Amino acid sequence: MSSCSSSSFSLLKPLTFPSTPCPSPALLFHNNPIYIPFKTTANHSKTLHLSKRLTIPFALTESDSPKSLQPDLQTLLQQLADSFDLPSDYFSQLPNDLRLDLNDAAFDLSNGPVIDECGMELGKTLLNLSRAWESADTSTSYALASKVPLLANSLTDSAKSAFGRRLVAAGRRFQAMGQYGQGELQKIAKAMNAAGKLLPASSMSATTEEQPKTETRMFKFGELQVEVTSEKANIGAAIGFVFGILSWQIAQGIQSIPESSLEYANDNALLLAKSLRGALLAVFYSSTILSVFTTIGLLLLGRQLKSEGK
């Protein structure tokens, strides 16, 4: 009987492994194994430890992870300024084809109304920076680029958007220059693209949504282009109406001349005069009809443009 009880008691011993020490339950929970408590018939709480751990993957997103945080705009602009810290003769030593690409980058950076879009201070800085690129002045280029991070803090949303587009366009020119020297041009291109894409491009779309975009209609006649507005359409209708009345009066005056009153030296001259009279009547009556249709069309167009502008 004693041998039976001792045998039972030996079966109730916890399973352990010599090579692996049994950690505490708190440590087990911290290391993510699974432990299962079992009650024995002797009312002693025993724990059956599983030597093979069950790993349960969890997808954790850390908001403060360095990879999840976007680079600061001021940092990117400073990196852009630092990328122009080149030897004083760097731009002047570029080959002719790369000098042409540098001039194209200068054009993309400062073309158009740069002061109106980017503000007075930044606009002038971009203009001077583009002139420095065109003249291959590396030292002046670095001095002007160093001002950009300080000026970017006072930009409006629309100015940041315009500045970003110009940086991306100029960055493509630098990227097209390929590998030269120690890769300085590609470093400039990378800094321009990073800063240009981070600048809020959505601000321009928001401004566009606030201001209703009206469709501009142009009248083209050869190289002449005239914007058609409601007021101009009404003025054109008035001119067409007056021209129609004049054409009608002239046609009536020509028609009132009887053919019997035409006296010429010979029959050939008489036939020529009658042909000319008929041609003039056709021209002025046609002008009257065209003036009527033109007047009606311009009136309808002016009313439509006026309703669209409201």
C-alpha cells in the first residue's frame, strides 16, 4: 500500500528539465511563454511548464519611432543649404553640358512671378541664387542658400507650395546631371526633392477650392487672342447691331437706284455696272444677315457668361 502511494506521489511531481531552470511565474509571463496551473488531488498547486514556447506575434506601432517620424522641414532646408558648401571653383569647373543643365535649373527655380508667389524676401533670394548658378559663382550660391532656412519660417501656405514646386523642378535638373565628382550634384538633387516634397503642396489645392475657378474663354483669330467676358460680349453685340443697320441702309440705297438710270458708253460697261450692283447688293445683304446672327449669338453668350460668373 505504501509503495502504491509513493508511486502516486511520484507521478504528481512537476515536469522539469535539467538543462532548463524553471523560472518564476512572473518571469514566465514577462517572457511570453504559456504556463498552465493544475490542481492535484493532494490539494497542492502545481504548475506544468511547457518547454516549447508558443510565440504569438503582435503588430505594434510605436508613434515615437524614429522611422515613423517625418524629417523636420527646417532640417531638410538646412541640409539643402549645406549641400551647396562646395569648393569655390566647383561650378566653374563643370563641363559645358552640365553648365547648361545648371542654367536650366536656375530657370526652373526663378522663372515667372517668383516674387509674387514666394514673397519678396525669398523671391529675391531665389532670383539672386539663380543668377549665381548662371555665372557659376559657387561661393555666392552657398551664401544665398544659407538664407533659405531662415526665410522659410515666415512663408504662407501658398508660398510654401510654390517654393516646393520650384525646388522639385530644379532638383530634377540636378538629378539629370548624373554622377560627377564625389556625387555632390546628386546630393543637391536629393536635398531639393526631399525639401520640395515636404513643403505643403495641399495648401494650393485648398486655396483653389476656396476661390471658385471660372472658365476663361478665348477668342482666337490668327495670333490675336482676346479673352471673352460678359461685358465684351455685350459690346460686340452692340457693334454687330450697328454694323447690321449700316449694311442694311447701304443695301437699300443701292437697290433704290433703278437700272434704267445707268447710262454708259457701250453695252459692256453697262453689263459690268449691273454685275457690280448685284454683287454689292449680295455683299451688304449678307453682311446684314451675318450681323443679326452675330448680335443674337453674342447676346446669348454674354448672358451665359454672366450666369456662370455668379
